[in-house]
Amino acid sequence: MALPRESTAIDDILLSDMSFWQTPVTERDAAFARLRALPGLAFFPEPVQHVVPMGPGYHAVVRHADVVEVSRRPADFTSAPIATALENPVPGYAHYFDSLINFDGPRHAKMRRVVNRAFTHRAVQRLVSGVRATAAGIVDELAERGPSDFVEHVAARLPLTVICDLIGIPESERATVNRLSTLFVCAADPEYTPDGPQSWAAEVLQACGTLQQLVLELCELRQRQPADDVVTALSTANVDGERLTASEIGSFFILLVMAGNETTRNALAHALQLLTDHPAQKASLTADLDGRLGGAVEEILRYVPPINWMRRTVARPGVELGGQRFEAGEKLLLFYWSANRDEAVFADPQRFDITRDTRQSVTFGGWGPHYCLGAHLARHEITVLLGELLRRLPGIRAAGPPDRLVAGFVNGVKRLPCEF
């Protein structure tokens, strides 16, 4: 059973409402600061769902120290049955989301060992020249096109190309992959769900089947014709006698498409908006691009994490956190946005400062076993594309406010006009 909230002083904070994530940043920051000041974890009702029954509610983990501790205690706070949604998987969906992000223990360790073979630093380095060539081509086309939508023509293109190259997706299937990956995160946005959530849920189920079938067909091809891509590595990897099943590879591919595409795309869009809103920081960056670009990327990721939260579930009765006791099955949401702005860790956290020490940022997770597998690749993509843009189009800026995705989990941007 969920514990009742002790305080009514925060009843005006509608953390479960999609409108909360559409409010100005200053209002969100003020709300999270009030939550961090509470002696325990505040409890919130779950949003009304039209696809699955409404759950009992969740505890908001908003302090940096608590996010890190929960992340490091998977035996107490598990990622099962799902880490990326408040609602538990329903029959028909669980098969497609049975990936390493959603479980712990021996099974997670096994899959992580196998997958690590495909995502070593050396393996990612093989993509470097391809990332640079793709980024250069994107900027070439932008310069020729002129002012346009930055998301469609820049931010969305690089991660999609890199992920598809990494996996070995043929050009003929890439538009489909892009459309389906976007579908997964837009459940609350009426622009993408004009026929209602039930219709969206059916489309997601169909999209999962399409994506999984695509990668399984690639696996069969790579068994006969190996290539230098992730599908070959995953379908042939053998670590201490352990191999991934076809189903595990399929579900991992769905995770890879969503995480690798959505997070980098949104981080790039936020980067342009931040550099536009903070011209002094942009001037400092462009004055020493080689020396300051790495720090700028880290501060962008701290300031506007592409993922707002991850879920954990209490694994056993009597688990404690900060003197507060929880029962098995209770849900916790780890709010990375709030932890990255915790004044106990970051001085003047609401200030955007590309020279800041960001080593305590939890954007890619709290250093536990679920630390983001693709963090190095995401940083590299953002760094390369921003560097290419600022060297060749130093006057580029956002030409208007971002059209933000209506969502709570993903800190998404649908459109962002740019000019130069």
C-alpha cells in the first residue's frame, strides 16, 4: 500500500499532470526546490490512464543523494517490471520491453556482459569518422536550405543515422524506424494521438512487432553474412557460454532505437535553445571552441536532461531510504531534472555555466548498474554536431520558442525554428 503524504503544503504541485512539464522552467525549479526541502519523499497520485487501470501512486525521489543511493541499491529498488513507465506492462506489450533496462540481478548482469562487447569504447571509436562525415553533411544541407526547423533538419537526423549505421539498418527502412521510435514517447501529446490513447496503444503494439521483426530478419542475415555492426556482435556474442536469445535481441533493439534516437535529438535541440538564451555563454564557447566544447556539452546535459525521470519499484518489505520505510511493490520516480539542480551539490544550480564542474550530474543515471550504456556515444554525437555548427555557422540561433512534446518522461522538443 502507498504511504499517505504527510504534508499538504505541496498540494499545488501537480507533478503527475502533463501540464507541469509545460510550465516555465523557473516554476518547475521552484516546485522541485520545495520538494527537496521536505524531510521525506512526497507521495503523488498517478495520472489518469485510459489504456491501463490507474495505479496507487508513487514517491518522488528529488534529492541528488537519494537518486544516487536508489540507483546503487538494485536489490532494494529494482527496475523490474519496468523502469520507463509508471504503469506496469500489460499482456501483449511485456514481450517487447523485456530488455536489460527493465530488470536486475543475474539476468541483467548476463545481458550487460554480452551487450558490452558491442558497445566498448573501441567499438564506438570505429563510428567516429562516420559521425563526423554525417554531421558535416547535415550542416552542408542546412547552410544550403537556410532558416528552417532545427529538429527535423538537424537534431533528428544525426542520431537516427548513427543508430541505423550502428545496427545495420538499410536506407530503405530508416524512415520507418524514425516514425516508429517517435511513436513510443508521444502517448500524452494530442498531435500524435488524434484518435485517442486506445488507438495509440494499438499502433505502439504494431510498431513493436515491426521493429522486432526487422532486427530478427537482420540477425538471420548476419548469421550467414557477418558485418561490422551491432546486430552481428549481438547475434554471435558468446561470453562465458552466454548468448542472447532472438527475443532478447529484438527487445534490446527497441530500447536502442528509443534511447539512442530520442535522447540525443532532444539534447541537441535544447543545446541550440540554451546557447540562444545565454549569448554570453555562447560567446565564451565560440571564443575557445576546442577548449570549452566538452564542458559545454556536459553542462547542457546537466541543465536540460533529455529524460526527466526513471522508475524503480521497492523489491521487498521494510526497505528504508533516508529513515523512511517502504513496502514491497511501491513505486519511486527518480527525477533527474531535480537532482541535477540540487543546491546541496551544485552552486547556483539554475545558472547555465559552461565552465561548471558537472561530474556529479545524474543525466545518464546515478552510477549504479543501469548507468547508460550509450552515454559515450551520445556525448560524442552532440559534441561533433555542435562543433560543426558553431565553426561553420557561428551565428546560428533559435528563431522562436520551442514547440515542446507533451510528455512527462521525455524532455522532448517537436519543432524549433532556427536562423543564421
